[in-house]
Amino acid sequence: MTDTDLRADLPAHEETYKAFNRLLLFAILHVMLTLICLALAFLGNAPVFALLLGLGGTVALIAGFALSA
């Protein structure tokens, strides 16, 4: 490959890198939300609040990441 071919491919690689970073951040935040909800449900004895927080948090994460794209 020549240097011009590499320069032409660079924007596509940067977009893939950014998309992967966003996906990884979403996964980490969703795992944290799930662990917090499990702790609330079992240790905090608040299962209804944990369920509502889990559902609302998941919807908020999906909406936030979808709107920021």
C-alpha cells in the first residue's frame, strides 16, 4: 500500500475506533447500573425501586448514546 492509500483509509479507521469506544463505554456503564440495581434489590431491600431504576437507567443510556451519535 502506498502512503496515499493509508491516508485515505484513516477517516474510516478513526470512525471505527470512536464507535468501538462508545460501545465499550456503554457496556461498562450498563454493567455498573446492573450491579447497582442488584445491590439495591438484595442488600438495600428495595426491589421495586431497583427495577424502576434499572429500566429507566437503561432507557436513559440508550437514548443518551443514540442522541449523541
